[in-house]
Amino acid sequence: MTAAGGHPNRILALEFGTLKPAWVEVISDVLMQFSPRLSHRTVQHTESRDVHHRAARTSTWFFLDLGTNSSWISRRFGNENKLLEAVFAKLAELDIEQNFERTLKAAIADTAPAAQALASLYSFWISSPGRTRDDLDRLPLQALTQLEGLQAWGSSSRLESISNFFSLLGFHTLGDLRAFTPAALHERWGAIGDLLYRRLQANPDLEPQPISPYVPTEALRSFIHLDFPVSIVSLLLHEVEGTLKRLLARLEGRRLLARRVRLKLRCEYSQHEHVFSIEPSTATRDLRFFRVLLENRLEKIELLNPIQDLEIEVDPVPEKETQEDFFDHSSADDTKLAVLISLLRQEGAQAGFAETRDEVWPENTWEVPPCFLICTASNDDKDTGQQSDRAEGLLDESGFAPRFSYGRELPNAPRPTLLLRQPRLLSQEELSALHFYSNHPVERLEHGWWEEERAGPGGSFVIPRRDYYVARDRGGRSLWIFQDHTSGQFYLHGAFD
């Protein structure tokens, strides 16, 4: 089946048990990451326990239009079965209820009414494109009441009487009703007979039920009332973490990032409130990120008065569009750096990372801000006057492990990521202990004739030049070494980690 827009009509139906209005908003936001076109409705069911008692229950149905997203689903998940697995996994993270996996029902079909009927009868079903009508034909007559989709029948008792009527005639499945023409159904039941015929065909062209894009309106705010007030940081962190996880999941569906998280903790025996914000150095949805910052912040609060109420609000910003899988490895490193900077900011400290400059000599290419050196120096160093020595990049006992500076842009450079602040002259004994991989230099650096020159032997002017080599020391470490063109001496400049 193909919809008017040219894409195959595929509908995902999900049935939940009784949900509070707040949970409906949360689930709607989360499901947006699988399709922006979704709708939901609440259905009331009446079940007969015995002749004198009829119990009522409610369920909430969500319908997602997968057809408009079919190409993205193929690239991201591969097939609809993988998509459903991802949906179940994402919903499980919300901790809706302990046994929700046993109560949640799902089906994918060509029409919304068919998807609802198949989910109700089978709990989990994927109808192949164009084969939905055949799947419906095998359902029992009782499935007529579930053949609704986004539009209810209006009177479930009317459909029950129609089902009972066909059952008395000896019909058992929905496929048996193919013997009736549209005119016969209309003559017997009027408009509801016409609707019944169209829904049995499982053809979206006969009874279209378009699903509009979902527009979230609820603020990203959550309020928690604790039945048992908490005065232990670990327990309080557990309560906040669960709520924050759901807020971040809603952000993912809305394609937003968290720029700031505001928290308000209300005490039980007084009107006092602990109000503070968690603001990472970069907008993110990483729960581990916020957990580290939140734990560090809560440790500074004296919970002498137990916390009874919590209020959490997220300030969002739009996420940046990036090509999938291209930045997976670099994003993990960026997250670590962002956590470090954010923790230092919470402590009132400053931090910086090396930046590139347009220079020929590598030791001048990376500029390390002074604040970075101040932050990394210990208080003992400041007191004993050893800070300047540590900033110069001391060597350890082996003489080949300098104190290095890391920079954000270093991984993108074709040179070693570990550099000495100033190249160190190698003695003949050290040089003889090295094994050069090649007699030919791997790189040559040279100033142009129009730049600074210096006088060589005999008063002639020479242009500074370096020939770089890669050599291995006795420990198997690869070192970056250059030979000065003027003096012929070798210098240690860095190492490959």
C-alpha cells in the first residue's frame, strides 16, 4: 500500500495500560525520536467478571506514522523488527512500571485500525507490507471491536452485537465477512456498515487516518514528592537521577540538548529551599555527565533537614546536526574534557587547552594558556617555589619521558601528541642507544629566506633548517628527533603515545 505522498503506509500501534497524563506527555516526547508524526488516545474497556459485576479499565494507544520515515528507518535500524526492539529498549529505560514489558502491546501494519487489532490479539506483530488484509482475515470475530485506530467506533456495544450476529450465522473469522458486499453491509447497518467494510480491506486509500506532526507543549519540568523524606546524599541522588533520565529522554525526542539543569530542594520541617543549577561546559544529554556534576554539588549541601519535595527544570537548546557515526570516537573524548572543565568551574578554578598558532617550529605551534599551568600546579609547588620548574617539562630518570602538554587539536595533527616544551640536545651516548627507522628524514622544517636569518661560520648567513626522524629507544618507545642543519646535532622533541 502506498500513501498519497508516495511513501508506503506503515503504522506502529502501541498499547499501554492506565497512564497518568504526565506519563502520556513523557512517552509522546520519547516516541518522537522514532517518528515526528504520532498521536494518542485513551480507550475505556468494560469487562464482565460475572453476571452482576462489570469492571472498567482504561488503556492508552499511541500511533506512529513510519511510512514518512521509511528511508531513515532502513538506514538507522535496518528493518522494522529492529525498530521495535529499539522502541521497547527506550521505553524500558523510563521505568514506567516494573512489568510494563509484559503488558505493552505493539504491532506494525498498513493501517492504524489493523495495527490496533493485531496488537490486541497477538501482543507483538509485524504485518508485511501489502499483507495486512491477509493477517486480518485470520483474526476471530471478537477483533471487530478493536478495529478502530485513531477513530473509535462510537459504541462498543453496537460492534459486539454485530459480532454476535455473524457468530450466530456460523462465521468465525474476519475473513469470513468477505462474502458480504458493501451494499449488504450498508443495508443492514448503515454508516457503521460502510465503515466496517472499509476497515476490513486494510487499504489506507479507502479510509485514510492521517497522523499529524506532534507538537509538544509541556515544559521540561518535573516535580517529585517523597513519601519518605531523604537526608542521605546517595538516596537523594537516586531520586534525582531517575527523574533526570526521563527529562533527558524527552529532550532526545524533541532533538534538544540540556544547557542547564535547575534544582529546587524543599525541606520537610521548614520553609527553607536549596536552590542551585548544574551547568556543563557544553550542552549535552549525557546522564553520566550530569550525575558527576550533581554528585559533586550535593556533597556540599548539609542535609540537616530532610528533603521532602524536589523540582527539576531543564533549559534546552537545539542540537547540532551531525553525520551519524562520523564523530562517535571524538565525541567520547570531548565528553571527558567537558566533564573536567565543568568540575573545575564548580570549584571556582579555571582551565584551558593548548591552541594552535601559525608558526614553523613545532614548539611554538602550541600555545598553552598560563591559567592551565596554574591549575595543574599543586599548592605545595607554589609554596616551595617549584612551579616554574614543573612548567618547564622535567624529564624522569630515563631521560626520555618529558612532561608533556595535551591539546584538543593535537589528535588531528600528523605529529606526535607528546611534545617537549623545548627540544633537548641528545648526547652521543643517548644517540648511540637509539635505532633509527630510516636514514632519510620523514619531515623537513625550514624558514624562508625572507624571514629571520642568522650568521653562520665565517660570517655567512644561513637559513635555519631541521630534518626530523623517528627512532626507537631501548624500551621500544618511538621518539621524534630532529637534526639541526647548521650544527649537525640531534635533539629530542617528542614521543608517540
